[in-house]
Amino acid sequence: LAFAATAALATTVVCAIAPAWQAGRRDLQTVLQRTTLTATSDPRVTLWRRGIVATQVGVVFVLLVVAGLLLESFWRIQRTDLGFGARDLIAIEMRLLNPKYLQPGRIGEFQRQVIERVRALPGVLEAATTTAVPMRGTDFTYALRPVGGTRRFPANGRTVDANYFATMRIPLRAGRLFSATDAEGAPPVAIVSERYARDLFGNAGALGRRLEFEPAPVEIVGVVADVRYEDVTEEARAAVYLPRTQHENELICLIVRPEPGASNVAASVIPAIRGLHPEEPVQFVTTIDGIVPHNTAEERVFTAATAAFALIAVLLAVAGLAGVVSRAVTERLREIGVRLALGADPRRLMARLMMGQMLSVAAGLLLGVVGASMASGLMAG
């Protein structure tokens, strides 16, 4: 509103002062003589108008190019490969803060009961647990180094169960996924993303390597695809996955994939959880299909606003050009009448009138090409 008010005020002032300033610089007698003796408008006024038309056309061209770039960018964002199957996924977040869960094994027992009950519900195809919901939750951050190494490499850390990768449709690239044998007391294991494997070991294989971790080093048993877990528009970050059976966590994000065509699955999952443990609150229930568009809301607003402004600018440019042409023709009515009386071809006369205005448009397009080139470079990021 402040910008619109300022722009309106500035436009009014400029449109009022410019003609007054221009009129104040002229000698009245000279103006009267020019009006009486000549058939055309003041060349300086004509040049000024054509300059305004060229500038307006240039600005419109830049806006259209920018809007087109944003539309293409948003189209690509909508089709970005997230690295996991987001379609139809339901995410239900819980946090076990009851002191009874401080006892060893209680969190794992609660998790097993929830998974068994949810998987038994009609319409549920798969279910798994993790510590963070894609595009919404907050990952843990680790800085790990290979055993015997000196440099630490940052990565987002998640604890997941054995069915997590199948539920999320995250492809396995090498090695294996977590299994029932990766239980408490078994050798500590981990799975890393492709990017983290490259960060840690370059082109050398990551399978079988060990990473320093507390209380004991973990062995890399698998490498999975990179996923855009935090932002659609950012490159996938390095990630390390730990089995929940070996690393209990009070954060439980239940990921449910319904069967194709199933409806109201979330409505049946929540009572199932509360029926098992009524005192445990379900904090958030969301769908990944809903989270992803929300994650790109800013880009969508920018794109829609710029496209709307560009269309409005086109309409203003068309109206402005029509007004200038009409004014130019009106000022040259006497000249046109004289030329027609002397036998001038009406078509050639009209073409000549239009050519003068099209030169302004051509100059504006040239300015627009230069401006659009500069704008494209600024928007590349």
C-alpha cells in the first residue's frame, strides 16, 4: 500500500509538472506563430512522446521475459525429483515426554505397538517411523569422520526403522537396508546418502567403512539415493541414517502410505494410536502432498505477482501507444488533409504515420532486449 501510494503520488506530480515546466520555457508568441503557420506538432514534444513510448515498451518486454523465466522456473520446481515418493504420504508427529519412557526399551516397545496396530488398519499399505517429516521437521546435525581420519564432514542425521526406505520409496544404491538383525546389542550400523558417501570417501566405496560415533563406531552397510528433505529448491544435503532399534529417540514421526484409492486413512490412524496410549498426544497430522506446495509458496507468489504485473503492463503499454498514435494523428490532421487534397495515396499516408510510431516500438524492444539480458543474469540464482 505504501509503495502504491508513493507511485501514484509521484506519477501525479510528474504528469503535472512536466507539461507546466515545458510550457513555461516557451515563448507564447512563438507558440502562436508555430500553431498558425505549421501543420505538425512541436518536434521536441514528438521526440519526448516517442521516448516515453520506447521506454514503456522496453519495461514491458523486460517484465514479460522475467515473468516467463519465473514461470519456467516454477514449472521445473513442480517437477523436481525429491528423491522419495511424496504422493499420498501421511505424516503423524508425536513426542514421548512421559518420564516412563526414560526406561530402556520403553520407546522401542511403544514404537513397535504403534507400527503393528497401524499396519493392521484397512487401507494402510505401509508404515514406518523416523525423527523428522520431510519439508517440515528439523534434522539432527552430525559432523562425523572416518575411523582413522582427521577431517569431519557434516550431515543431517535421522533415525529410522527397517521399513522406512520402502515406505518413502527411497532407492537403495549399494549394500543393504536395515533389518531385524540390526537390534540393540548387535554391531552398530549406518546407511549414508550418495552425497555423504562422496564427501567421506570420494570415488572409493563406502560399504564396510566405519565412522566414529558415540558410544561406538558405526559400520556403513548401505548407500541410498539423495533426497531433498528440507527444501525443494535446494540441492539434496548429505545424510546419515541410523536404526531406531540401536538409537532410541523420543521424536516419533509416523509415515503412512495408504493403499491406492483408500480414503480417510488418517482419520483411522489417530484413534488407533490414542486407543493404544491415550495419554500420548498426536502433535501434527499432515500430508506430504500438502507440505511440498507449502514449501514452494514463496516462489508461487513471486511468479503469480510478476506475471500479473507483466500482463497489466502490457495493457498499459497498448493503451499508451494507442493514445500517442491518436494524439499524433490529431495534431497532423491539417497536414493529412492537405496531402490527401494534393492526391496522396491514403494507404501510403497511413503506413507513413504508423512507421513513425513503430520506430519507437522497435527502439523500445531493443532497450528491452538489453534490459532482459541483464535481468536474466541477475535472476539466474
